[in-house]
Amino acid sequence: MMAISLLGRFILAGLLTVTAAFALVAFDERPAAAQAACESECGELTPTPNPYPSPSPYPSPSPTPTGADSSGGSVGGLANQRFNQMITNRVLGTVLLGVNEQVNCSDCISAFGSAGSFSAGIHGRKELTSNLSLLAGIAYTQYSEGGYNITSAPIGAFALRYDFTDWGSSRPFFDVGTILTPWEKARYTRSYNTSLGPVSVTSSTNASNYAVYGRAGWMSRVSPRDEVAASIEVWQLWQRVSGYSDNAVAFNPFDATIATGTDRTSLVKIGGQWTHLYGSNIEANINGGWVQSFASHSGIVATVTGDGMVVPTMGNQGWFEYGGRLGFRVQKGWIVDLFANGTLGPQPVGNTIHGGLGLRINY
């Protein structure tokens, strides 16, 4: 009976053990199946895209222009303009000293106007003694060339001429004189290039010009109708320009400030002239000569943004000057003159012409 009881307990314990094992297996599989079902139905979570892109935290920087060296180089162009200004002022002043007239003639006075460079004035000569004459004149001028513009410039000139008339028809003569332009309104333009485009700046200031000269020559009355002369001249020119800064413009990243300064140059001219009377009513004059500059100096000292201090040089050069006059004697002592004067040569002097009309009265 005991044996049967032990066997029954053994069988019951086995059944309980098998039942517990099946229960544990079923418990482990249900959560795995549930996780798989959730992943199958829901899928992987992803963020919803924003239809509006986020702005950049900083704006794109503007490109930095280059061209400071070009701006500094443009100051050399100002030096060329100012050299041309000195020469043009001198050419206009010599008209007041009778450059288109014969060396020896009677007292006269002439009112004139010219174009090419606008000029209007009066000049003449007066015999002080049989050997000594005074030549003088005054004019108001406006002229421009190669980037600069002189909008207002009164010019005065006077000289003394000593002519050795007691030597006969062939004799020496000497001049000493000056040309004065104490005040001018001037505009200068400089242009340069940058990586963002070209720049052109025009600025206004005041200037003044002064010149002194001496002339030695020989003239000859080769016939009652002809006078010829040859001469050598020595000139000293000064030009003072007041300081200024670039005018305000929309785009000028490398602006410049120009200090007050004085330009100067010395000149030597070797020339000649011929005056001839055609018939009794028409007289003509042609004149010309070679001019050489030396000891030239630019008074420009510029401060250029990005390029520092710039001091240009002013080179020496040579050029040809010419002039001529055609006079019509409308009645005794009254002459209508057509005249022209100019230069031929390389820049900065270049090729120029100034022509005009005058009414001359001999007395």
C-alpha cells in the first residue's frame, strides 16, 4: 500500500513539473510576439520635416574691392595735368607779349578774343625811347586739356624790349618779362580701376601761375617788306595749387587727399619768326621753335586710402611751339588780325591749338 502511495506522489510531482515548464515557455513568447506586432503596425518613428528652411545665422559678406594701387597710380595723371596747365598758361600769356608780331614796329594796341581756349583781352606796345619799348597786356581765359579744367583765370603780362636800332637794319635785341596769373579756379579729374568697376572723381580747388623769362635774339630787315628774327629764351615757371580732398561720389573706396604744393619747371626755347607784307594791305607772320623742359618738379603729395603717401615725379620733355597771324589793313592804322598758337608734342603737353580774332590800332 505504501509502495503505491509513493509511486502516486512521484507521478503527481512529474505532472506538476511538466505543467510549469509549458507555462514559462508560453509567458516568454507572448511579449516577443506583442513587440513584433507593434513594430509591424507602427514602424520606426521619424521627425516631421519643416516646410520653412531655417535662416542662415549671418548674411553673406560683401566682396572687398581691390584697386588701391590703381588709385595711387592715378595721382601721376594729376601731375601730368598740372604740367600741361603751366605750359598752356604760358602759351596764352605770350600772345599778350606780341609773339605773333614783328620785333620792331610802331606803337599799337589790340583788342582780341580767341577760341580753343576761350580768351578775351587787350595788349599792345609803347616806345619809351628810340631803343626801349614796353610790351604789356591783360586777358581773361578759360581752358581745359587732358582731364583738368580752368574755369576762370585772369592773366597779366609785361616785358621790356631793348632793340639796338642805331646798329642799322641787322641788329641784336633783348627782352625781359613776366606772366602773372595770381588766381585760377581749377578742376582736376583722376580715374582708377577697382575689382568692382571704374571710378572717376573730379575735385575743385584754386591755383596760381607765375613765369619770368629772358630772351636774346637777332633781327634783320632783309627788305622793306620782310623782317626775320632768331632768338633763344630761358623761362622759369611756378604753379601753386591749394590742397583739397576728393569730392564725395557714390563709389570711391580708395579716396585721396592732395596737400598744397608748388609745381615748377625751367624751359629753353630756340625759335625764329618771319613777317612779310603782301601788297599794301595784307601782312603775315609765322613763328615757331623747339622747347625743352628741365629741372621739373611736381608739388603733389597725396595720401591715398589703402596705398599710403604718393609723390609723383614730373619728367622733362621737348615739344614744338608754333604761331601765326594774318593781318588785313582795313584802313590806315586799323588792322584786323586772325591768329593761332599751339603746341605739337607728346603728352602731357600734347597737340593743342588756340585761335582768335583781333582788332589792332597803330598810332
